[in-house]
Amino acid sequence: MASLNIHRMLPLATYAILALAIVGPWLQPGYIFALDMVFTPHLRMPDTLTSSYMFHAVLHVLNFVAPSSVIQKLLLLCVFFLSGVGMHRLVQIVSPHRMGAYFGGVLYAVNPFTYDRLMTGQYSVLLGYALLPFFVRSLLVFLQKPQFRQGVIIAIWVTVISVVSVHTLGSIVIISIVAAALWLAKNRRNKPWKGLFWKWSVVSIGAFLLLNCYWFLPLLAGKGSTAKQIASFTSGDTASFATIGGSFAGKLLQVLSLRGFWAEDRDIYLQPSQQIGTWGLLLLLIWLLVVIGLISLWHQRQRAITAFFAIIVLAGCILAVGYGWMQHVPILAGFREPQKFAGLIALGFAVLGSEGIANVMRFIKNEFDSTVGMIAAGSLALLLPIIVTSTIFWGARSQLAARSYPAAWTTVNAQLNADNEHFNTLFLPWHLYMRFGFADRVITSPAPQFFDKPVIVSDQPELGDVAAVHPTQTTQQLDRLLQHADSISNFASQLANLHIKYIILDKEEDYQKYNYLQHMSGLRQVAHHDTLTVYLNEQFGGKDETR
């Protein structure tokens, strides 16, 4: 019994240690700031009804009992812990080899795909990715013997994944279609199986629609904020977020390396391939294990499983390379950044690679009867993903660190809260993304979530021809107004018409271009701090707030 418990606990301990090796340096006071990951002291209730509404509502409730900085770090720990555990459990039902399962778990948690998303702060994408193996495992169990209970479990997994990351829903659809086609072909003469499959599949889909009707049905009808955002995507978005690599062959090589992410070309963070001279050779060894695993499973006559993961990798390659045709397919239209589908490649590589190392170890045992050789082969295999993506460890080699908001932000927030009128506040410089000194990197502006009163920031990503993020009439008017504000005599009055009572100027980026505020008629400086200056709009008439 004790031995059984150790075998059950060892994977959990292993992936907990792996997660701590990545997140460990961040377990001190402060927040982790990355491009799209900006947590603030108060995690607010979402103000739009999207698939992630329940996720952010849960975070809001948790914030009553735990600081948001703690919640953030727990989420990041969960990403790498669940990635490893989920893949480990998936591998166990495909290729029940202990070392192979560990290889698959480590490779799925630590690879260039997860590193890229971590460095750009896409924690929700990573959470969906981490939960995907749990869904696949439930799906494969269901396909072996379709049952009501397993169908409901699948619906729950799909719901949880879509709540934390709606983008992962596209991968789930691809996986489900491939699996259904293969197992229907495999059981084409098995009428009892087909009857149960269709019966409980309908129940599973119905359960998903019932649990998610509040956001999914409006999306299907082309309504709601998610549908509007998808409709706003332009060719500029497609070009700016395209998979890098140039030609089709170049892009294919990138995604097979679990790379090709648009941010890799922008010198935002260290690239793993630039840190290790033999990076390409190590990657070739991983590819070799994947090919060996594919051949091994086929020879074991696990034809459906082999075809399933091979097609998943192939589909991931085709979709991650990405071309304009994707915009005409409903389920793919929302993927302006196709490299997210490289997660499917990572999924297939982890499973097939785990069988590859298992086959290598079996070969060593049968041909050389060498325990030492088996241990050496297994240990080297486990080191492969760790070395290939070594830049992810120890706080991404200290590229990310726990940091705090300046005291001035808290002081200004209290000053704004002391004003009981309803008003908007304009935050300058007028950028959605910019370099903040306290974060020591470019991040999305945290002002709207940090301050309790409504704060307006730019909605322009300023990335090529990328469309504005949730544009409003107010931000569009401010885009035009701020272009020539220094020459507009009634600037304060025009701000008042937009219900703007205060201006917060952060001394970051190009703040000097707003020096005209000091002499602008109708504006008066009411607070001056190390990093923030606050101006009162004396033309404000106390009108009702509109965001």
C-alpha cells in the first residue's frame, strides 16, 4: 500500500518541483508584469458577458480572501503543474511506461510554446493549454466505452477550458472531429458501440450548450462582445499576428520547433535558440523520439491512437502556419494569431515522444540488458526539454521579477475616491501598451483596473495595422482631440463634454509631449508625485458618468 501511494504521489511531487523551478523566484511580495498579464490589487467583476465571465468572477471572489498577487502566482504555478500532471495521466493510457510518462509531462510543460506565452503574459491561453490533456484523456476513455458519466465529464472539461481560454475551444473542436471520425471508422460494424456513441455524444454536447448558453448562443448569433471583436479583425490583424518564418517551409519549420510566435521577432525577451549553440541538434533528438514513438505505436497495432495523434500534429502544423483561408471558416475566424494551434503539435509530440523514449529503453533492455544504459537514456531524455527551453527556469532567467506599484498610484487612487461626483479620468501618455518603470518592461496599461474610478486609456495597440481593442466613441474622439490638443483653445471644455474631470499624467514613455497641460486654460494641477501628476478640469460640470 505504501509503495502504491508513493507511485501516485511521485508524479505530483515531480511536477510541483518543476513548477517551483520556474515560478520560485516570484514567490515574494509583488506582481509579475508581462506584456498582457497585468494584475492589480483589486480583481474586479467583469463588465461584459463573455466566455471568461465566470473565470474572472471567481478570481474576484477569491480576491476577498487572498491578495491578487498571491492569486496570480498560484495561477502560474497551476499552469506548469497541471500541464505536467495532465500529460502524465494522458500518456499512461496510451503508453504505460513510467519514464515515458515523465518525459511527456516535462516536454508538455516546458517547451518554446509555453515559454513564449509566459513571456507575453498570456496566462489564460496557458491555462487552457494545461487543461487540454485532461480533456483528451476523458475523450479517449469515452471512445473506448461510451457512457453517460464520461460524456458529462467531457462536457465539464470543455466548459472549464472554454471559461479560462475560449481560444482553446478551437483545438478541442479539431481534436473531437478527428477522434470521432477515426473511432467511427474503427467501429463501423459495431452497432451497439455506435448507438451508445451517438446517444451519449448528443448528451455531452447538450450539457455543454446548457452550461455555456449565456455566452455561446450570442456568439453563434453574431452578437455580444466576443462576436463584435471577431468581426472587427482586419487584414492588418492577420498580417501583424501572422506566424513568422517567411515562406511556407520556413513557417512550418518554426511551428515544428513549437516557435513562430509573432513576438519572437520583436526582441522583447531572450530566445532559447540563441542561448544554446546545439539547440537545433537537441530539437532533432526530440523529433527523432517522436518519429520512433509513431512507428512503435503503429507496430503495436494501436492504429486508431497512432493516427489520432499523427493527424493532431498534422492539423496543428497546417493551422499554426496559418493563411487567409482560415478567416472564412467560422470556428477559425476568431484566430487572428494562428500560432496558438502549435499547442496541438506540443500535445502530439509529448505523447508520441513518450512512446519513443519507452521504445528506446525497451531496446536497450532487450539488446544489452543494461540497467545503467536504461537509466542513462531515460535521464538524458528528461533533460532534453529542460535544456531546449532552459530560459523558462528560475523566473525566466530573472527576466521577470516580483514588482510593486509605486506608492503614488495608491495615493492618487485615494484622492480620486475622495471626490464623490461621477466622472471619468483621462490617463496619459495616450498608449494602450507602453514601458512602465515599475514593471521594467512594456505592458498593457493597468490604469483602468487599478483605479476605482473609471479611467480612460487608449485602445490602439500601435502594432502595425492591428485594430483597436474594444473601441468606443469616447476613445475615438480622444484619438482625434489629443493629436492637436496643444493648439485647441477649448481643450478643457471638450474633455468636459466627455465627462472627464481629471487627467493623470504618468512620467513614462513620451510624457514630455504633454507639457502643454501645465499652461492649458481650464486645467489646474492638484497633485504632484514622483511618477504621477494630476490635473483638475475646471470646466467639468458634474455630469453623469458614461464609460
